Amino acid sequence: MYLGRVVGRVTSTVKHPALEGHRLLVVQPVTPEGKPTGKQVICTDCTGAGAGELVYCCRGKEASFPFLPAEVPTDNNIVAIVDELQVQR
């Protein structure tokens, strides 16, 4: 799981039928301090996140669990919108 910032969205007229009705967003992984780290990824969204929001993302097989019983083919999913983050270093 990792923190990220929503930086864009994907519009697709042709996609896997199991992805119909699901939003695809571009997420930039960030450190807890908010600094970009790594490459941007495409995530499905089950939370209704919007542009610029700090989100919590899940990778791997577990990314499809919020959509059960549907079997959505996704490796990255936004599972939470972060309201507040406290970092003590």
C-alpha cells in the first residue's frame, strides 16, 4: 500500500467489459511528506477521489477486493481519500 496524489484521469472508449463503469485515475506516488517518488500509475477508483487529492492505494490481487463479487481486472486501486496525515520524524 502507498500514498499518492491524483494527477489526472484516463478516458477510454474501449476497455475490458469488467471495467465498464469504473473510473481510471492517474496517481503519482508520494512520500509521507508529499514529495513525488517513482513513476505515475493508473488506478481504478472505488472512492470517488478527485484531482489533487491525497489518496491511499493498494497494489496486487487485493486491489480488486473492494469490487467483489465482481471480478475487476486491476492491479492498482484507490481505497481511501486521506483527510489528514501526521508525520513525526
